[in-house]
Amino acid sequence: MKKETIASISTPIGEGGIGVIQVSGPDSLEIANTVFKGKKLKDLRNAESKRIYYGDICLNGTAIDEVIVNVLREQDSFTGEDLVEVNCHGGIRAVKKTLECIVAAGAKEVHWKELANRSLTNKKIDLTQEEALLEIPKAKTKLGAKVLLDQYNGALSSTINKIIKEIEKCDNTGERLHHINDQLKAILKTAVFGCAITSPQKLIITGKPNAGKSTLINELLKEDRSITHKEPGTTRDAVDELISFGGMPFTIIDTAGIRETDHEVEKLGVLESKRQLREADKIIIVFDNSKPVEREDKELIEFIERLDLHKTDNSHKVSIFPVINKADLPCKLNLSTLIGDTFEPICQISALNGDGISTLEENLISEFKEFIKYTPERPIIFTERQKEYISRALLFSEKCIQPAE
């Protein structure tokens, strides 16, 4: 059966100066030629592959938008089909109107994921590369985009294929088995970093009311995102925001203080805070340097100590970061009597003045230090599916080593 020619917007609508619409399929050049009026090239069907052309998108002879068209014949296209990439102005109206013209000319509008599926179906990429292609438009940081582009270009796939070939040639000698095992361990080690790139870790800020949680989150965000007030209990709802340190994205959440209260609305805020803590990847506990240890501090530590600080797969431990805030004020806090050396290291800051914030940020990304100075073309696991399969392969390789020894 002849495949349909599909069209999709492949850039976020209204968020950039350029909007991109991709038309892929056997009739892509015919359809694009119907609506494209080139300044020099009169018939797009005669276009050379890997060439760009300037002109207008027209509807009933009226120019809708000025565009640049990139033509890729099937041998050069990432979908494995003739593909026309229309670059128009990035405004919502311009992008949607251009797409409407292309659809009216005979293309079928689809979600942009269908373009990636065409690449997979036509064996231009494998499943791992398709996963990277789907993640690239959602990359939260430049570091994330670099990592995903490398995986789309085959960094992880080629490494896995080399290991597979080595397994096929393996004669069950101890040296070969250990080499395969070491390679699998090295790749699996990247999963914490890669999965945090595509699924930002949840960073919870908690502490007793008026310890300075909202002031801290405002300082980390470099903007007044949370309401701050000297009156305890100001934060009632969990407030979340995307943030990055050293290229690593996090979902940072400012929660209500945890304490016993008779206020019905505040009770709901405390319950929500406890729920967020149970789902956290990293927890910042804020203590007030200007006050001695209080009942609310003890209740919070007791609650956190009761949490299962290991994820369900036992491969990732939740990290706790004690922070002594208001370090610019006279010290009345003796934290050692409360937590001893249970949670280390302790960071002293002044959220109001910005002192110690850079040290806190470095602590938060310390587990990713090896990867943040990213080496181009490094294979990185970036989905739970990939992690699961490599984990299973590693388990099998270890079972093979034991009888061999």
C-alpha cells in the first residue's frame, strides 16, 4: 500500500522566531509545490536534495508567509522518504496557517512523533535513536540537548551493538566475560545522569514554618516566585518550578511547613508536604540558625527518618541536604543534638543575602560531577526501558561469570 504523505509542526508553536513544518512521504514534493512559489525555482519537484529555496507559501494566489524550504530526497532524509522542511515565521498564526495550506493541498496532519516512527519503520534509526529523537524537543537544558543529540546520532546504539557482537564471539573465557561485564557496568552507571536529564529529579524544600524556605527558593530561582512573610504558615500549597544547576534540570518544590495545627487549610498544606516528601529524589531541610531546636524541627526529622529513603528499585537513594539558614544572625541552633552526623554535609547559608548558595548548588549536583563535564559522543542511558534491559543483561553476564570461575 502507498503510504500517506504526512505533515507536522516540529517546533514549539509561538516560542521561537522560526516555525518548522515537515512534510514527509511519496507526495511531499508534489504537495509542497502546490503551495510554494519560489523566487527562483518555479517547480519544487525539480529541486535538488539537500538544497534550500526561498519563496512564499500561497493560498489561492495570495502570499501567506515568506518561507525557506529545505528539500531532502529519501536517501538523505531522516524519515527515509522524500521530505520537505518548511521554515516559516514562528508566530502562532503564521505556523498554523502554513500548516493549513499544506494539509489542504493533500497532506495528512499528524503528531510530530509520527515522523520519528517513519524513521524507525524505514530503518533509518533504531528504537534507542527514536527515543532520543522524541526527547530532543523536550530537552530542558543545553547539556540535555547535547546528550540527546549524541544518542540520536548513535552513541549508545553503536556501543550496545559492539557489545552484542562481542557476546556473539564470546567463548566463555573469564577474561572476555569480565570485559563484557565491565562494559555493561560502565554504561549502566550513566543511567542516573541520563534519566535525570530527561526526567528532572524532584527537589523538595522543607522545614518548619518561617525557617526561610520561600526566601531560599526565590534566591535559587533568582526571582520572587514564592510569597515570603514573617508570619509562619504563609505557604499553603506546594509551589513547583523548573530550575537547573550546572546544566542539570530539577523540579524544585517549595512546601508548606510541617507542624501540628488546628487550621483546616494549613492542615491540607501539611498533608501535601508529606506527600511530596515521599516522592522526593532530593530533600533540602531548612533550619533556622537564629532559634534553638523546636518541636517542629524534631517532628520533621522524625518524619523524614521514617521515610523509605530508597526508591522501589533499590538503585537510587534519596539524598538529604541539611541547610542552616540565617547564618548572618547570632547562632542559637545546636543542630548536632537533633541530627548528629546522620545527614552530611551541612551547608550554612543566608538565603536573604545569597551567602552559601553556590556551595549548596554544588552539593545538589555532586553525584553528576563525572558527567557534567560532558564528553561528546559518550553513550548515555536516558530512559527507564534502556536501564531495565542493560540491568538484565548485566545480571545474565554475572551469572555466566560465576560458573566460569
